[in-house]
Amino acid sequence: RHPLVWLKDIQSYFDMHVKLRAVDPGMSMFEETYPWNMVEAGVQEFIAGVYRDIPETTLVQFLLDCLNNFGKDVRSGNVCYHHRLMLQSLILSSPKTILNKTALLELQSMLSESTPRVRECVALLWLIQMTPRAKLDKKLQVWFTWMLPILQSKKTERQVQDYIVRCLENTINDIIDAKELVEISPSDFFGYFDLVFTINSNLYPQVQLLLLEMLEMVKCMAFADDPVRKLRSYFPSLLIRLQPAKSLQRDTILGYMVECLQLDPHCWVLWQQLFSKNLNSSLPVLCVDTTA
């Protein structure tokens, strides 16, 4: 009759009875499902059954309360295992709740406000990177949607930047291990590309170097899906970026443009159309062997 009270009672039970050692807010030393994987299977199944019997509106209300209390407790320096357990259980047992529009807007607002506070920001990023569960394409999409903008526009501490880069490294490694074909959109690719080569960015130099080292893998994922027809979406933006580019960035763009011309015949048509208005950018391409 009072499902919200019942959910809070479960949360209080975890707070009283789950005693795990304090760790960093991003749980970097543990597998992704920690600490939920420490809960007995029978208890997990029981809680999943409880969620199935509760209206979606009540679950969303509970999620919002849990998110706000989670943020407050993290700011106070608490471990917050009871919040983490309930949030994880919702993601695993009722994923549509965490993807509710109201919940996403609240999470986005909390994340934006937390960027100056390292522990809270990393704790929220820990939660966000779990939302797609085991779907690698969705994990990558979450990174580009939620984490890349922080690197692009926010002045953040080194620990936050390190955690965001580690999330991308882990996702890319999982994609490689699974041998999955994962697509990156042109807008996501160029957002990443421009950040890597931005001279006066908010990134720490070592973080920017790590992103540069992963650029080739990001490019491979962007170019991999149907290159014969998709690379035409990249060629004009590469051409525009070529003229102001310097040294390494210029060589990188030239290599990408040659690949576009070799794999997607329509890129030649686009180049002819753009040639007169982009003469200075086109000249370096003329000096490269595009027939190899």
C-alpha cells in the first residue's frame, strides 16, 4: 500500500547491514557491478520482483530521492553503499526508470553542478557509465553524450579528467575484445577530434596526450561502418579543417582525407564541388598520392 516507504526500508536495511570498506568514489578498483554483486542472489531476485510490482511513477520518485541523497552524502564524504546498491539495482532490474526523461534531466543537472566537486562528480560519472549495462554501443554513446562535453567545456580537476578517459579506455578495450562493430557519428567524431588538437583547452597535457593516443581507434570506429557510402559525411569537414591545421593535425587530416577518397568514390564528386571555395585547403591534397 505504501511502496515508496517499502523501498526506503530496503535502502535503510542496506545502510545498516552492508559494511564494505571505503573506496574511491568511482569504484575504479572493482568490477562494474560492484557492490551489487556482493548481495546474495536471492536478495537480488527479491528486490527485482519488488520493482516489477511498483508503478513507474513511484520508482522515478524514489530514484530522484535516491540521487539527491547520494549527492549529499558523497559531498559529506560518506561511502554511500546503500544509495549505490539501490541505484545499481534499479539500473539492472528496471532500466527504463533511469532512462526516464525526468530522471535524466535531474542527473544532467546534478552532473553539471558537481564538476567543481571532484568526489561528487566522479561518483555521478560512475553511475552514468553503468546505465547502458552490457551494451557496448550504448556505453560509447553515453561517453560521447555525457562525458565528452565535460572535457570540452568545463574546467575540471585532474581526477575527473582521468576518470572520464579511463571510462573511454575501458569501453574501447571491451569493444576490441568483443570484436563488435560500433558506430560513431560524424558530429561525435569531430567533437573528439577537435578537442584532441585544441591548443588552449581545459585538459591537462597528459590527459590530452592519452586522448590523442586513442584517436586512431576512435577514427576506426567512425570510419568502419559502410565506408563506401559513409565517408562522404566526413570529407567536407576534414577539408575545412585542413587549412588552419598545423604539423601533426595537418598530417592526420591528410591521411583521413586520402582514406575517404580511396574508399568512397563520392568524395571525389564532393571535392570537385568544394574545390574552388577551398583552394588553399585542396592544394596539400593534390600533392598526396591518393591511388595507393
